[in-house]
Amino acid sequence: MAGLHLKNLAKTYPGGVAAVRDFSLEIKDQEFLILVGPSGCGKTTVLRMIAGLEEISAGELYIDDRLVNEVAAKDRDIAMVFQNYALYPHLSVYDNMAFGLKLRKLPKVEIRKNVEEAARILGLEALLQRKPKELSGGQRQRVALGRAIVRKPKVFLMDEPLSNLDAQLRTQMRIEIAKLHKNLQTTFVYVTHDQTEAMTMGTRIVVMKDGLIQQIDSPQAIYDHPVNMFVAGFLGSPGMNFLEVLMIEEKGCIYAKLADALLPVPAAGGQRLKEQGYLDRKVVLGIRAEHLWGSGDFGDRHSEWALEGRLEFSELRGAETYHYVRIAGREVVVRVSPELRAATGQEVRVGFNMAKAHFFDQENGVNIC
Ligand code: ATP
């Protein structure tokens, strides 16, 4: 069991690439922390610095209050699971899992006990004599996890462990890894660029961009209160809709003006925008697909907060339908119930749940409301 403390960590690769900058984070014992962000944002570099596979350019890394910057990877008591599994092809499942323990010269009985226990946890008991090429992708990934588990490390690091699996297996393994975390009660740090994994697996998410932390919080808090447009657009599927609006005040109420429509801003939010000097200025209104609705979905309730648009495309997804609607020159995606059918090209009305709207500064994308 271990907590990690990353203090102003930075990594500059030879050639001057600043892959990670001023990265500060405390990871609690037994936490399941997710590092998420687009390709190249520095996630793997952070993980490799924790593992001791990459030298730290600046800052301090503590494991359980012990400074480990100069401690070799093998002495950090950390296990890493890689995207490509990195199994030895000529060894059986059993020997792949036992490999690290043999190197450490553990007694044979103990090795057998640890491997059998890990095999039981991962449902690999019947496959211990097989070679990696005789396994499915999901089974290989399980062996890679098993090899980490047998060592009983203080911390598990996982670098996109599911990205080589097909969609169905990914869903299954996502649940298995979350259960594994519960069973093992150990600290997990998990890298992904998949926002579904980020939203569903971890206790906290760190959203990264260009080597910098954008936001750290629980999945729900990040979804409900993204600090900027990047985070709002990156997490959630589909991403948040963004529309340019003009903030105005009329008869004591604050409105977001979009084309000819006035969308009322809830009083407290409107006041905050006014105090920050956003009246009579353009800002970006952000609203998620589930906070827009098609006419018919909610009867005519709130119909005064609805805008005319043209349906460009419908995506049927079984339990829900996404309507892509052009409003005031911009396409927005609206989540509607599957019963609500409309033909492409048809004029539709789209309602706005303004209590759920976000407002962002046009220049720097910061959430201002
Ligand atoms: P991905 O999701 O594509 O794996 P990532 O978020 O994990 O990306 P990193 O692999 O940490 O990103 O890379 C961060 C930046 O550092 C990128 O610009 C990458 O090109 C650069 N980089 C990574 N490794 C090296 C290296 N050994 N030498 C030079 N630059 C590197």
C-alpha cells in the first residue's frame, strides 16, 4: 500500500521537447487515478517517471514520503502493465507470471502460491500451460496483469492496457480491472486517451494537455464543472456543444442572445457574468447533448427557450438517438428519445435547459460562470 506525491515534476527530452511541465499531484493510498488527455500530452512520460523508467528532469517524486528520484526502477516496488502486454512468447503462461519472482529468487513454493492465486483472481487457472500465441487478446492482457499481481507491488501503473482489444472485450476488461482494484486494495495509476475508460473506472481523473494539468477531480465533478473548453470538449461523449452568444441585460434579467432568440441565464450565473464585465460581450455558451431536447420530447414545456434549426443527420443508438441540428449557422448535437423521429432536412425546434448551460471566455476558454 502506498501513496505517491509528485512535486513540480518536469521532463524535457533531449532535443528540448518539454513533455511534462510543473506537474504536481498527490495520489492517495488505494486510489484509482486516471491520467487522460490527447495523444502526445505527456501521460506515458508521467507514468514512466513514476516507474523509474525515465529520468526526472526537475521536481521531486515521493513514494510513501520517501524521495525516490534516484531510486532504481526495480527498487521502487511498482509494477507496470503495458499496452502491448510484453509477454515472453517462448514461455508458458505460468512461467511468464513466475518470471519476475524467479529473478528475485523467491522459494519455489511461494512462487507457485502467488502465481496460482493471481491465476484464480484473473480466471487463468485452465490456461497456465499455454503459450501466449495460443491465447486470445483478452487472455494475453490478463496474463500481463497477472505478471504484475504476483509481485504484490505497492503501486500498479497501467499504460493504455486495453487499447489493443476489440470494443466488446474492452468493456469486459474495463469492469474486470475496476473489480481487481477493489479486490487488491492497492494504488492504481491508469493512463488512457479513451474518455469512457476515464469516466467509468477511476476515483479521480487528471486531465492533461501539452504536458500541463488542466483539471483534477472526480469524474462527475469534471463532467459537471469543467474548468475550460478543452476539458468540456474532451470528456463526455458526444463532446459539449459550443455556440457563440452575446450577453445582454433586459429588464433586470441576463440573457444569452443567439440569432434572434433570447435564452435566459439563471439569476446567480447571470450575476457572476455581469460582475466579471461580460455584459454586451460575446462569450461561448457550452451545453451538453442531454441538456438540449427536440420538440415533442418534453411536450411544449419551456418552448420559449427553444430555437428553430434544421435536422442534418440522425444517429440511432438503440436506447437514444442523436440529432445533429444546424442552429444559427452552427451544428449542435441533441440527445432525444428514440421514439422522437424526424426526417433529415426537416425544421425542428431545439429546447435549451439553461440551468445546465456553461459559459466560457472566448479568448482563453476559461469557464466563467
Ligand atoms: P500517447 O497517448 O500518444 O501515448 P502520451 O500522452 O502518452 O501520448 P508521451 O508519450 O508522454 O505522450 O509524449 C509526450 C511528448 O514527449 C510527445 O511530444 C512525444 O513526442 C515526446 N516524447 C516522448 N518520448 C520521447 C523521447 N524518448 N524523446 C523525445 N521526445 C519524446
